[in-house]
Amino acid sequence: MAALTAEQKEHFEEYGFVHIEDVFDPERDIDPVVDEYAGVLDTLADRLLVEGKISSDYSELPFGDRVTKIYSESGEVHNQHFDFSLPQTGVKPDTPFWAGPAVFGAITAPGVLDAAESIVGPEVYSNPVQHVRIKVPESVSPRDEQGNVMFGATPWHQDAGVVNPDADDTNMLTVWFPLMDTSVENGCLTVVPGSHRGELLTHCPGYKDRPGLQIPENLFNIGDSMPVPVKKGGALFLTKKTVHASLPNVSDRIRWSFDLRYQPTGQATGRSVFPGFVARSASNPGAELHDADTWFEMWKDTRDSLAIGEQPTFNRWDSGDPSCA
Ligand SMILES: O=C(O)CCC(=O)C(=O)O
Ligand SMILES: [Fe+2]
């Protein structure tokens, strides 16, 4: 992968998204992440076994089946152990997160930075709004008290709606990519082409008893939405105003993805207490971060200070808004 072609850029500008098949080198950029997460799962399994929450560490199973069995049997979704970000509330001194070298390698992979550079320009900043999403099959997933699948399908939203208004003028790019092939069945993303041309829409907290933020379906043209299956190595690029959601995982295997954000250095990130970094700089290459340990320390310091200090809110929305009724 190199820079986006003129055609790909035009597609992105016209429709608010573009799917590119060869952004990452699967062997160099993604397989090390898969291996690294196997170790994270080992540690989690050991702990849950000691705590009596599971009856075996299931170490004979491959990653996907193992994580499914462990979430299912423990009745809990343990995604924070794998995530390379912090929760939006309730950060504690022992809140788990994973900011390992292979994850850093994926965020700073040359292919994705080349592509990001074509959209945000030559000063590329890694915005700290980023997640790993491991979604176990809905048929065996833990559920909350309302019966909702925990960490299931993502409701309709715009990425600008889940950050603070300080980033409203930021040229924030979302890069979503799977660590395995994704399909309609296992819950790929679905996007509304052209929706980025409109305004930031009202997001409703806890709409229809679902946790998190959601745009009511009468505020956009849901009939125009189209699923975008992406294979390992590929990525989906979205603007911050493109309306999107994910489909439910109705397959019998996990659905596993990363979503990253990039933007021009110097613009607000929308989550200013979280640590971003200069991923690429044409004007000052010395400012680029190349050290995964430093990146880990930045997240650890953030966790430690949030645990003892005041915690921010990233929500600007009100469930009492008439659109949310
Ligand atoms: O993977 C998902 O389910 C949602 C991802 C998403 O909304 C994003 O990448 O912005
Ligand atoms: Fe999103």
C-alpha cells in the first residue's frame, strides 16, 4: 500500500468512506498482533481460573474459540484487558489495558500511515480514540440484565459524536480494519454513503435501552446503508461525520477488529486527557514516536493520574432531547 490513488480519494470525498484491500501486510503488521493477544489471553485465563470464574484455562483452543468460551463461561466480556485505550469512566489504578509493541507496530505501519497521510496531510498525529473490538458470537455471548448482548453490534453513530466538541474542527480520519476476514454474517461495518455531507446528528444516550450513544433511525436515510465486508489486510476509511454502525455477529466465530484515528498534528483530539503521538512528520521527523515502550508508559501514566484525579466526560448529548423521545 502506498498513498491513496486519486480515484480512492475521490470516492472518500464523495461518499464519506473508502474500502481499500491492501493497507496492511498481514504477516508483518497483523500476525504479530494476533500472537501478542494470545499472551494477553493467557494472563486473563490464569487469573479467571484462580478466581474460580472459569473451570479450565482452555489453553488447547485457538484464540477465537478460547476467548468465546472464557467470556461465555465467566458471564463477562473482558475486552478492557485487550484494549489500547481507557474506559470513559471509572478508571482505577488497576484498570487493565494492553498497549504492546505489536499493537504499536500496527498503528505505525507504513501502509496505514501512507494512506492516512493522503487524507490528513504530511503531519500525521495518532489520535488516542482507538479500540480493539473482539465480538464473540451473539448466540453464546454474555448478556446484560435487559437481555442485550454485551459488546454486541455497534449502534448508528458518527465518530465526531463520540468525542468532545473541541474536535469539531479537526480533520479526524477513522481507519477500521479487521484482524481476520469480516463478512455480513460476522458483523462487519455498515455505512450510509454521502451522510458525511450533512450535519453532526443528534446522538441519544441509552436510546431504546441500549447502552452508549445512538442516532435515531429517522434522522438519516437508513435505506441507503450498505455493509462493507473487509478482509484481513484491508481497511475501511471513514470521515468523522459518516454515519455507520456494525452488524451483529451471527456467525459461530469471533469478529475481531481495530479502529484507529489519525489527524493533522496540532488539532484537538476530542479526548485531550488521553495520549496521542506524532506518527509521521515531514517537517520534523525527530518528533515522530518510534518507541513502543514510551507509548505504553504514556497510557500507564494517564491511567495512574486519572485513577486519582478528576475524570473527564466525553459525552455532549442529552437523552431528554426531543429527537430522542
Ligand atoms: O467495530 C465496530 O463495531 C464499530 C467501529 C466503529 O464505530 C469505528 O471504527 O468507528
Ligand atoms: Fe465509529
